[in-house]
Amino acid sequence: MIADTPKPPYYAVIFTSFRTEINKGYSTTANRMIELAQQQKGFLGIESAREEVGITVSYWDSLESIKQWKEHSEHKLAQGKGYSLWYQAFKVRISKVEYDYEMTINDDTSPLSKS
């Protein structure tokens, strides 16, 4: 699903990763992190895809909101497991979104259609 973000400016945290073969608890933790992020002040949306490389982009209203999420106690525990178990390599990029635009087909099958 494509995140329904507000008009810019806002911030994007781009998490690109290569997984290890260890799956112990990964899916449960990943789902919990999405659930928890959605409850954080300043969270705007999330998009994620995984094939050989995983890319998750979360959107935030400010750098302060991003910092608070990074320091959240449960998120820090998940980060530790990421370092020790789940990721072979990863990179985090934080960007300010200055401009965005979209295209959608005007019917109910479009990924951008409002529910």
C-alpha cells in the first residue's frame, strides 16, 4: 500500500537491508514495530517491500519525531536483535521531502484509492 502522506515538507526514513537466514521472531517483531510506530507522535505512514533487498520507508512530521522513535525502548530492543540476528547489512537514510506528486486511476482498483 502507498502511504497517504500530507503536503510536504515532511521527512522520510529509508531503511534498506539484507537479511540473514535467521528468521526467529523476525515477522512478529517487524509487525509489532509497524504497529508501535503507528502509535508514535509524528508518524505519517509506512511503505515496505522485500525481495532480495528489503526497503522500508517510514514518514514523519519532524526530525524530533524520528529521534524519539529511534530511542523508543521497545524499538531499541528490536534494533539490537537486528544487529545480532536478522541483518547481514543495512543502511538508514533520512531525507526531507520537499515535493511529491501522484497518479491514480479513478476507480476502486487503484492502490491510492481512498477507503
